[in-house]
Amino acid sequence: MGSMDNTAKRLLQRLVRRIPSQMLKTTLDKWSRLTAAQRQSMDYTESKWALTEKLLAICEENELTVKHIAELEMIHVIENPNLGMWYVFQLMDPQDDAHSVELTQFKEQFKSHLSELIRHVSIKIKKHTDEAVWIRIAWGDTFSRPNHLKPTYVVHYLQTPYVFLTSPTSKQKPLLSQALVLSTRYQAIKDANLSGRKLTAIRDLLMKQYLQVFPTKFPSPLAERNCVVSNLHIEKEQAGSAANRHQMACEAFGDGILPQLQSAVYKLETKFRDHTNKTMTERDEPFKCVVKFASTNLLESLRHSASSGVASTPVTPLLSSVPLKGKNYFVITDNGPGPSSQMKPSQK
Amino acid sequence: MAATQNLSDSDQSSVSDQSVSSRSGNRSIRVAEKERRKNEAEDPFVLSLKYFSDVEAGTPFHGNDKLEKNLVQVEKVAYSQGLPPEAVSIMLEFAMSLRMGTSACVRVLKCLIPASVVPQEAVVRAVVWLSIGKMPISTQVLFIKWVLTVFDMIDAKDQLRAIYGFIFNFVTDENLCPFICHLLYLLTRKESVRVFRVRKLLELQSKLGRQPFLLHLLSLYKVFCPELVTLSIPSRMKSGFKNHISPWKSALIAVQKRNGLQGAFSNSLVFTHKDKTNPRKRKHCHLEFPDLIPALNKEARSEQSSSRRVVPLVQLHSFAQLLENMHRIELPAQMGSLLGSSLALQYLDCVQDESALLRLNFWLGYAFHEEFLFCGDGGPSQTSEEALQFLNKLLSAQHFLQEGFSSSEVFLYKFLNVWDGSLLRPQILGLLSNIPVVPSSQIRRLLFEPLMQLFFTSSLFFKCGLMECLNNMLLKWLTWHSIYALEDDLDISLNSHTSINMTLSGFKDSVMELIHFVGRLASVGLQLEGCHCLLLSFVLDFYETVCDTFLKYGLPLIVMPPAGVFYPALFATDPVSVDRLAYIMHRYKVNLTSAKSQEKVTEQVFHISRQTFREFNHYVVVMVNCLWNSRMFHPGMGVQLGEELLLKSNVSQYGSSFDLVHHPAFMSYAVNFHQKCWPGKKDMDLNSIKHSKPWSWYLEYLFTQGYDGLKHFVQSNISWQLKEDDGQGDAQQR
Amino acid sequence: MSLLKPFSKLPGLNTANILLVESEEQFQQSLADALVEETSVTVNVRLAKSLPLPMENDESRPRIDLVVFIINLTSELSFQSAEASLKYLDPGYFLGKVCFMVTNARNASSPAERLDAVRKLASSLHCPLLFAEDQTPDGVASATERLLTILKVAAGLVPIATALYVSNLTRCTLPLDIDLPSFD
């Protein structure tokens, strides 16, 4: 047996399978663990199966270990931040020196804090070009070595209160939270109730990186432009209300291209209100149900349904809260603050 | 080396050269043979196969390095070039016998990528293993999915069909049922449909609900034996059979691609189109006609076909071969492929194989339904080119067979109700003109109502197109009648394949309905389009067919055009329309006279109503009075205006304003004639043409311009002698 | 609420005015763009999401010769909106000056029941029901052509043809339950 143990082999196999053929070459080039000759010898037209065999042989030859393979994985994940599910956490109550935390300090602190909390852990930290710090954590526990097949990725933009995570388990979350809070010089961290498949999208949403529209009393230049373009013989009877709806939809959700969210979930725990159905209305305990909106681009869908009149305008705070509060998971209760977010049911 | 030795002995060189080359040739063959044998013996793949055929039951799976090595070897071959038929047999046998347990079985099934064909025997054996029942259900499902995926690569289906009942037994298993239904669907023939099977399926349906896979199988049963399945099948049915190819898809495509590159070895390549890898899609969804694909590869075929005694259609290349093998033809798995081959169409035509037509109609019905009436998302635009080719090919097949398919008829009745009048218009109208005679009791709601709504809301070009289509439809109906009508019996079978029997009077009713319907469309259409001459021309085309129904097609039925068609044609501004009207009236006369004389001679029951004669006479009087006698507004004519009103119009000689001289269509000829006749005359007096001599010259002149219709009309309706002063004859009426 | 009336205003010379009502406001725009291309008559197009029309446009609005309700069969809302709008039309319009245009009739996701309901609605009002392929340029061109055919009659631009006369020929009929076999 060479340097490649079973885990390393499986990790590599899985990775090759996951990376699309046309991206395999660039990813491997970035990895810089293969010699130029080795890279030359790869024939990317071959099947994934053959490529994996070949790579395994090369890795053996170069005596690469699971850590090196993990590097390759990290390269792939950083290059493709829009795969997999990302969850957002928000840091709270910054200490005075929170704004002066810089990368090396953060790196050191995070590593030492986390290793203190758990013995078997493998941490890799990389700074990406856009100021993001990427952390890959392979977890073990007291008795087992870090499991590189189920790593957690953490992305943090220094000096912002947001942390993006993939697949944290309930066991690891407290450990991770503690390490994060300590190394960023904050005092607490909470679930921000936002998740999505595209890291860039949820980041843009939180950091308001999209065209926002603010209420104005003056007619928008957009409407005037439309009048000029349209034909003399075509007249929109309800142009005014349409423009109005569009304006309100844009105020609620923003203009132009919006961050791609995939879903919004509303967990309702409210009293059942329907005067035709007495038995349900008279029940004391709240009626529980979950409403989920799903779309390839939820915000654009919502904006479109508001501007086309499918959803009523002004937009109900239930919907406009998604971009406004940067959340896509809501719990709605009748009274008292809910466990994660409380909101009055809107008048329909 | 041999060559250099021989150089020393020059005079023998040529001889020895030869011998050497032949000797070395022999040697190389021997060497190659030996090499091959040696290779074969040492080929790790062959060794691995040997391992799998010999390995004993109960050998452990986990931690068995030998097995691992051999399995990897087989997988490598399978994923790179596919498994040859023998290897498929061995591996399938190994897997299904569960000699090394389920995990080995699953792993083997997943790598069973055939390179060319799958031997039928192997599948049959595997099905037998299935019933031993030691296998977990998920593995059983995996196996059936595999069979469905490679179904068209199985080299023959006869033995599989022989165990139809055996396979049918598996439907009772809830988990297997969807897949077994799909397999049965592919294997079903008319003789497989039995009462007890129908009952079983219905029983299952009441247990499982109206599952699409059951419905699909039942609807196929219904196609074969409508008397056994009374269940009504919903017309809008989601496609029932899912695509099971996923575990093998990428590997199959890869193997297929690679084999495609190595041309020499790929003569048995089955997967030629990428959508062919999906059985369900190919069956119902894709309009691309599959090529006739031989189920067997070449070598396998020669030895097997003699024993099985069936000949796939694709092997036949000439009509003579078709005749020789007529009794043992194996229809392709995909009936749609029949449409693309003229030999197959010939087969369909002369064999009158009911089950072939049934299957073809079933396939077509699905294709129509899924592509045109029940489109998935993604827009209709994506398939339009494909749809166009599909319909064109279908049209040419129908043209070849000279009749429409019943599924296309049913489709049209539905499609007309949602048609925008423009989508694939030429093709749809082409299909429409091919439909067989519709009983007069249904013709209204099935055809006339949707067509009328389309006609009056559509453009001139649609109107013309529909006119042409209805003319073709009438022509086909009349042709069928003239071919199939039996002299002594009034019963005529209208369609050689379907058993629509219609009495002569029923047929006459339908034809009459059609002619009256077109008359209505034409009258109002001409009015709405301002008597557009293009539309008028199509309308006159139709009446050219109608006026000759008796003489040309032997149908004792004569229907006159309505006034809404007659007058626009008579007063048309182009001479061609007037001439064609004259020709049509001439043919009416010939038909009517011949019908009358035949009535007298044979005393046949058929009878043309007085009303028809009256209408005809009326029209002739109007035409003669108008064109010839200059008695345009005489009392008793079709067009009547008050005397005062006519005087008020300040048109002098209003009576003659539509005679052959003053008719707007012929005025230019009159002027031309006038100039030629009296070249010196300064002031033109067209009335001078009406004198006896010039009138006859003028008529000659018109006839030489190609107005044969007028010529016939004048000759058959007007007895006309030259008189000295007034040269006009009188209408001769019957 | 004010009713839209067919004869409350004088017609313009060689002019035809059409009102396209569509709750989704998608297809109407492309139809409008194609309709105004007509050269033989001046076509004015008014677009609305639903009826009633806003009062403030009453003055500027010409006499509407034809009202077209566009219904997307995949959407129940589209149908309901058209149905609700009908009551803001003067009964005079139903003498040949209203038609329905349906899109997505061949789509798998439009239930057969909805098509039946539209058919029932159109036939009960004696209006023509047109089907359109809104996805393709050819389909839009054809739909435009057909609307123009009806519009010209409704605006009185075709000699000796009246809207009532033609609508009598083109109005939707309710097919008696066609018990066609599914595909055999």
C-alpha cells in the first residue's frame, strides 16, 4: 500500500466523478501537484473511469495523501460556489476590536480555537480573490480520524457579520460557532434563516448587491421612455396602474437582475380563520402548516407576479421581507415572538 | 531477410520471390492464428469470463480478491467496448443465479452493457431465475429495467413471447407491476390478449387505482381486442412508461460512440440515434421515424433465421424477396419504421395483416396525441421541423397506400377543434383530404362545424386551401366509390382494411352533405372576399368535380351549384371564370342527358329530382339570355330589378350589358375584334358585332382564343342558324 | 360601473378599433404590434388587463368595434379574469363584436375541463372561439390575420357583411360529447 489510503482513493474517485469532464483539466492545472509531464500525459477524452485510474496511479507515484486530495476538492468548491446548499449565520454584538481582525490573526485564532474544542479535526484555510476566507473542515471525534468524505465548508468575509456554511450537523455547529465567535471578536452567533444553492446569490442579497428602488413621488423615467417607444395606434388602457404595480414591485424586490434564491418557506402557526368553517376556527391550538415557494429565481418570480397583478400590490410584507430582511425561512405566529422570526399575518 | 538471401541467385529470383512470399504468407497466417489462440487463452477477459461461468455457488463475495480482479476486468471491457453476446449470457447467468449473492448480482447487472446483441436465450433463462424468488425485489426491478433498456438489442423475441403468460404472472407483484406492464406492452400480440388477463389487469386496477402503466397496457389490449376490453380509456393520458435507462445511459452512449468510431466492428451497432436508447420515447414521443433496425447481427442471423423461420422485414430488399417470405415476416419492434420503407408499405398493403395495422395505428395515435394534442412544456416550436417531416412522411405513406390511417382520422377530428388554421396547414389539409367517407349523421359535428368556424375567420389563402382540400376529399370519396362499389349489391366497402360498410344511399347522403356544405362555404366566402377571382377559381375546381359525378364516377347524384356561386362566376370580371362556368354547365348537361337516357333504358331505381332539372334549366336560360340574347333583366330571370330603377341608372340598353360583347370579362376581346374587323372605322360601335355575320366571326374569334368551355356550351345549348338581319339564336331548352 | 357600449360613438373613416383584454398582458402586446401593421385600414389597438376600463380614458377612447378576450388555458386565473370582465360589456357587443382567443390549448398542462368551460362560455354568448399559437411568429401572424378578418367585418368595412351575420357562421358550437375512441 502506498500513501493513498482507502479514504484518499474514494475521495479522489468521487471528486473526478463530480467534476465535469470539460473542467477537469483546468482544475487539475490549478492544483499544481502534478508535474508538467504528468499533466501532459492525461487524456481528457477518455472515460472518467480510466481517468480516475490514471490519476490514482499518479498520486501514488507522487506520494500524495488525503490532504492533497482535499486541496483539490477545495479548489473545485471555490471555483463552483453555486453547488450544494449554503446556510447563513449572523455574528452579533461585535467587540471593540472586531473591525481590526485581519486574515493571519483570524486564521491562527480559528485554528487554535477549533483544535482546542475537538481533537481530531483537519482545517484548511484559503483566501479567495474576492476577500472571502474559505475554510474546509474535516471532522473527526475523540476516537476517529477526520472524515474527509464529509467536510464542512465555511465562507466568511472579514469585517462582515455573515458566515456561510455547508452541511453543518447539530453536533458540529456549537463547536464551529464558538470558534467563529472567538476568532472574529464577536460575542454571539445566530441562524440568519437564509439558505440557497448559490453562495454568490445569498451573499449579494445580504450585502444588497443588486439594484434597489426607493419610493418616489415623481414619475419614473422608465414610464416616460415607454410612451415614446410604443406605437401611436396602440394604447394601454390601464397603463397607469400597470406602471404603478411595476414601481411597487421594484420597490419591494429591486430592479434589474435579482439574486437567485430557490425557495422561501413560511411556517404558519396561527389560528385558523374561516367563518364558513366553524369547527376549525373554534379550535384553540394554532393551525400548523408550511407554505413553500420554489422557483429557479424566486425573487424575480415574486417581482413578476406582483408587477403583472397575479399577487396584490402593495406587496405584502410577507413577501417583501425576503429581500428586506435577507431571510427565506419564516415562522409566523399570532402572538409573542416566535422561535426564529415573528411576523403578523398580513391582511389579504 | 528472405529477400536478401534470394538476391544472390538472380535467375531464380522471380520464382523464389513468389514462393517466399507465399511461404511467408502462410507462415504469417499460421503465426497470427497461433497468436490469436495464445491471446485468447491468455486474454484476461476470456479468463475472467471463464471464472464466472465456472465459479461455484456459495463462494464468498466480500474480501474475495480473485472475484474482484475478474469483475474489474469484465467491467473494464463492458464500459470501454461493451460485452459481446456470449459474455452477456455468461454474466447474466452468473448474476441471476445469485451464485455469489445479491451484491454481486447488482454489480454485474449494472455493467451489462451489450456491444451488439443480447441473446434471447439468456434473457429467457434470466426470467426463469427471477421466479425462483430468492432475489430481493429491488434487484428484480433492476433486472427488468435492464431488459427494457436493451429490449431492442435482444436478437429475437419469439421465445420471450412464448413465455408471455409466465411473465404476465409477475404483474401481481406491486413493485414489479409498472415494469412488467411495460415489458408486456412491448411483447403483446393479438393472440396474447385473453379474457383472464384482461380480468386480472382490471382487478389490479381496482386495487391500485387508474395507474398509467395499467391503462397503457389495457389500451393496447383494447386495440387488439376491443370486444374484450370495455373500459373507456381517457383521451388525455399522461405517458405511462417511465424511462428506465438511467443506470446504463452514459455507459451505453459511450460504448456506442466508441464502436461508432471503429467502423469495421460496428456493423451490429444498434444504437444509432441517441433517442433510440430510450424505449418509451421512441415508441410514443419522438416523431423521428426509426430506421428499420435488424434485431440480429449478420452472422447470428444466418444460422438462426433458418431455425426460427422468421424473417425481419429489414432483410428484404426487393419485392420478389418480399413475396417469397410473405408468410414468415417478423414485424419490427417499432411500427413507426414501417412508414419509412416502401417495401414495408407494400407488405402492409397486400398482406392486410390486421395486427400490423393495429399496431401501426396504435403507434401513430400515440405520436399524434403526444406531439400535437398534449404537448409538454418547452414550446411547440422546438419540434416543428420534426413534426413537419413526420407528417410529410405519413402523407407520402398514405398516398402510397391510397388511404388514410384511422388514427390520423381520429386525430384530425380532435385537432380541428384546437387548430389555429395555420400550424402545419398544408400537412393538416393533406391529411384531412385523405379521410374516408364520414357517415352523414356525424359529418356535421365532426367536420363541418370546426371547419366552418375556421373558414370564415381565416384569410383568403386558408379559404382557398380548404376549398382545394375539400375538392380532393370529394375526389377520393368518389374514386373509392367507383372502385369498391359492386354492381349487383348496393353495399360498398369503402376501405379495404377497416370494415366500414356503408349503403349506397348512405354514401350518397354523405357526398351530398359535403357538396352542399362546400356550396354554403363558397357562396358566403365569395361574398365576404368580394368574389375574389383566386377563391372563385378554387370553387370552380370543386364544381368541375361535382358536375361529373355521374359520368366519371358512376355515382347517380347530380347537385347544382347555389346561386351564390353561379352568379359570381357568370359576372366575373375575368373571362376564364366565365369560360369555366360555361364548361361546367356543359358537363352538367351531358351528365343529365346521359342519366335521363339511362333511366329510360335500364329502368333503374335511381332518379334525379325534377328540382335539379328545373335548376339546371333556369341557369341555362339565365346564361343564354344574358350572354347571347341580351335579355338581362327580363322577367323570370334570376336577377330582377324594377323597370324605373333600371331607367334611372341611365344605362342605355341595360339588357345587353352582360352579353358576350359587353360583358366586362369579354369587352376587351370585343374591342380588339372590332379593330381587326373594321380597321378604318373611327368611332367604335360594339353593337355592330351583333349582326349576324360579324357575330359568327366574333364567336370564332373567341373560340380560337382558347375559350373551349364557351364553345362547348354554345354548341350544346344553343341552336343557332345564320339569319340575314338578326344573327342571334335562341336557347334550346329541354 | 360604466359599461362599454358599441354604438355610443361615431366610427372613424376607414378605421377599425380593437380592444384586447388579457389578464397576463403577454400575448396582447405582440398581437397589437402585428395588428397595427395592417395597411388597408387604420387599426387602433387598445390593451387592457381586465374590464371595466378606466373612466378617465372614456374621452380619448374611440368606438371599439371588436373586443377580444385572450385566455391562456394553462391558467385558471386567466379564465376567471375574462369571465369576470364580461359583465362590463354592453349586451350590444354580443351581437358579433366579441370573440375569445385561446392560447396553449394543446399544452399538456391545460386541463380538458377548462377548455370545455371556455367553450361553454363562448357558445352560450354566441361568440367565436379562436385558437392561437402564441409561441411562434407564424402563430402570431396567423392569429393577427384572423382577428383582422373579424375586425373588418365588425367595423363595417366589408360590403354587405355585418358582424351579426358573420358571427352567426363562426360562433362557437358546443360539441356534443364526442365519444371518440382515444387512439384506436
